[in-house]
Amino acid sequence: MRRMQWAILPLLTGGALSAAAQTSPNSPTDYEQRIQKLEERVAFLERALADTLGRTAETPQAPPPAATHAVAPPAPASSRQYEPPPELVPEIGKIGAQVGLFLGGSGSPFKLDSGSFTGGFIDLPLVDRPRWLHGKISYEISIGMTQSRSTFTTTSNVAQVANLAVLNSLNPNGGLANVTAAVTGTGPAPFPVTTSTETRLRLLQVNPFSIKYTSTVFDRWRLRPYAVVGWGIYVTIHSQNPARGTPSTFGVRSDASLPLDVLAAVQQIFGGQAPFGGPLVAGQISQAPELEARGLPGGHGNLDMGGHASLGLEYRLSRTFALGFDAQFHRIAGTYGAFRTYGSRFGIYF
């Protein structure tokens, strides 16, 4: 308030001095008029000053600002809960991958009879279908099983040695006659040397790396031809069962020219069981009777590297399902290691 008073006083003083300077001493009338105007100005200024001082008194003073208290930041969470990443995003639609099954036949390797083939596959797209490619390239993993049964005659070298041991025990002076009968499985030889056996083949195919090209030129007709090339691992397991051959034999010759008591003893010990009466390993000898009693499978196996190539055609039944025909050509190490598989192919896109 005092500052406003000190600010108004110079105005009053300045106004009075200005009026006195402009007054002429030679015209009393003008002098009186100027004094009157000066008084009016002073009165106006007084009223203005009074109004200003009254408004200042009526205006409530703002309360002093409250002391601001620092707000402590919230305590960090002790541990954030685990949130699994999204696994299925249906909004993006199909990604072009496919899983499916093979069902068909197989031409077995090693000059064995044809059999059945079952398997499965998954292929994942690698290239985003450029226009110049007119198709897509994908990475395929497949696995399959070929099974077959073939009947033919096998020769057991173990039976030849067993015959010779029995004949030399019964007739130590038999000489060459014992050898001939033991090797050919004739005369007094108790065990057949050549046996009609059923050979069972189980061939597991594991192809972890294959490149597949699928043409999209015929998509308007829902047809997609494709070609696959790759390599894999082939596990071969085979066993021979003489009891299922034609004619069937059970490990002992019933027409052997042996004394009846000896023939009966051999028949009782070896008839229909090991070493020549059960499934043979490599066409030679059965596994131990204790293993046979436990039901353990007997056989001879091998593991080989190999390659394969396939051609096929699929028909898109819907956005999700496809049905087609597939022909695969395989080659594994060893003699007569080439064979083929063929059959239907049922796929599911996701």
C-alpha cells in the first residue's frame, strides 16, 4: 500500500507543477480556471486512490503455499510373474507348414519281397515364394517303416558243425562219410543244413534333412506337384523263422538214420527250440532258450547312411487338409540296397 502512495505522489506533484508553469500571471481568469481544473484532477486522483485502497483491503490474501512433501516412489515389485510367450497366433492365418502321414506299399531292398510302408513327415517353409520361383521351398523331416516277409531257403553253417560233432561222437571212425553227411545234412546227420525259412524285414528310415520344392502354378485347380531330395539313416533288422517255412522244419531231421534211442534223445533236447528250432539270427542259429522264454526279439541288424528322392502330387481339399500320392526312391549302402516306397499322402496345413 505504501508503494502505491509513493507512486501516486509524483503524479500529483508533477501535475501541479505543470499547471503552475502553464499559468500566465497577466490573466487572472485563466489562472482561476487552471486552479479549478487542477483541483478536479486532484479530487479524481483521490477518489481513484480511495477505490484502489478499498479493493486491496477487501481482497483476501492468498494463504502461504503449503510445504510440499516429497512423495516416496512406489516400492518395486519383488519379482515379476512369468508370462509364457504366445504360441498360437490365429490372426496371422496359415504359415504354410504341413504335417502328415504316408500309407502305402514298399519294394524291399536286398531282393526281398514287397511289403507295407507307413510313415510321417513335417515340412516347414524356407523361402517366401518369390514370383520367379513359381512355388515354394521348404525343409522336410520324415520317418518311415518298411516291413515285409519273404520265404526262401537258407543254409546254416552252425548246423553243419553241430552235425559233425554228433557224428564223430557216435562214429569216430566215420571219416569222410561223417564230413559229407554233416555238410549236406543227409544220412545220419540229425540237424537239417538247408532250411526253408520265413525272413522278416523291418527297415526304419529316418530322414532328418530334405529339401522340398512345391510348384504353385496349378493352385487355381488346387493341385500342387512337388519334388524332394535328401539323405538319412536306415536301420535294418531281419530275422529268419524256420518253423514258418515251406515245408516247415523244427530243427531236427525225423528221417535221420540214427539209432532210435539217439534220435529220440536229440528230438527231446533240440526239437522245436534252440539252437535251430527258434527264430534264427542271420539265418544261422537261434538265441538262448532263456532269452526266447522271456520273449526278447532275435535278429540281425545294421545301420547305414543313404539318400532318397521323391516325386508327388497333392490335391488341396480345403484350407487345412490335402490328399496326394507320393513315390520315393531310396538307396542305402550295400549290394541290392535300392528300393522304393509309394502310396497315399495325407497332410494337414497350419
